[in-house]
Amino acid sequence: MKKSLLITMLGVLVAGMTFAQSEETRSLSSFTEISAHEGIDVYIKQGNKEEARVVSDNIDLEDVLTEVSGDRLKIHLEGNNHRNVDVKVYVTYKSLNAISASSAASLESEGSIDAGGNDFDVDVSSAGDIRAEIENADEVTIDASSAGDAELRIEANEIEADVSSAGDIEVEGIVKKQDVEVSSSGNYDGYELDSDEAEVSASSGGSIKVNVSTKLDARASSGGTIRYKGSPTYLDANSSSGGSVRKS
């Protein structure tokens, strides 16, 4: 009886040791893009160095890869046998022009990302999740697909967004122009994004909400819906095959 109890206690102790939290900080070579994959939670902030602090609760640190290839830092897992991972990676970057998340990974900016007057790309797919604030950008391009979700605050000259396959984008801030295309049950909510001009197209059950003050070109078809706030002085709206364009 005592022997069985001892074995059980040792088993619990070993299990506790196996899944104890571990972490390490890694220096990185220069990069301007970050991509997160495979259920990893990534937190990014600007600083005067380039490094990643990796924290894991249930897998070996050596299985968490932070690889720089070209200009891109790719954060992912070694192999494909990991399930229900609990891994957080805290990245410090110097400058940045693209972020992406896929395969149920998440990426969140701590503070605003200064685009330095350049273009900026956001890509989220396969149940990935992005929360970020982007400022001082020329054109921000956003792609959301396959249940990818993005919540963004943006200050830029222009936004170009493409949403499909149940992707979802919620954006606030201020831009001069937005160009939005949504299809296949995708959703784009830009009610809190002030814009002068908007050119939007919704089809196949896609949904678009925009806030525009001067000029709106809107096309809705095949069950797509477009709702707009504001009183644009120029409005060109067209709907067909069950599509709908309407002022909120």
C-alpha cells in the first residue's frame, strides 16, 4: 500500500515538473514582418532591440521556433503533434510593415505600431486572431479569410480590405479612402472608421458597414448587404440578386 502511494506521488511530482512553466529570451536578426502560427499567442511592442521572450506551460521550449527568413520572423511549432498548446511569445521589434496570424494563433500589439509613412499589411486566416493599432501609414492592406478575425485601429491615407469565407474585420480610426470587398459570409464593420470616400462591394452573403462623408460607390449582389453612416454628397448604389444597399 505504501509502495503504491509512493509511486502515485512520484507520478504526480513528475507530471508537475513536466508541465512547469519555462521561459527564455532569444536575440533575433533584423526583421520587418511577423507571422504567428499554430495556436501561439504573440504580443509585440516597439523597442531599440530585436528579441523574443518565449514562455511555455506545456511543451518544450526547443519546440517553439522563432525563425527569421529574409525580412520575416516566423513563430511556429516544431512538428505537427502538438495539441492545446499554451505558449506565449513576447516580441520586441525596431520597425514593422506586416503582421499575420493563422492556424488559431493570436497576435496583439502593445501600443501603436508606427508605419513610418509606409504601406502596411495585415493578414489573418484559419481562425487566427489579430488585435492591433496602426498609425502613420500610407496604405493598409487587410486580408481576412477562413474565420480569421481582426480588430484594428488605423490612421492612414487608405485602407484596402478583402474579406471572405467567414472572415471578420472590425476597424476604427480615420482614413481618407477605403476600398472594401466582402464575400462568402465575410463581415466588415467600419462604422467607427471615419472616411471621406469609400468603394465597397458585398456578395454571397457578405456584410459591409461603412462611415463615409463625401463619396460612396456601393455594389451588393447575391445576398450581400451594405449599410452606411454619414451623408455622402455623391452616392452611386447598385443592388441585384437579393443584395441590399441602405443608409443606417
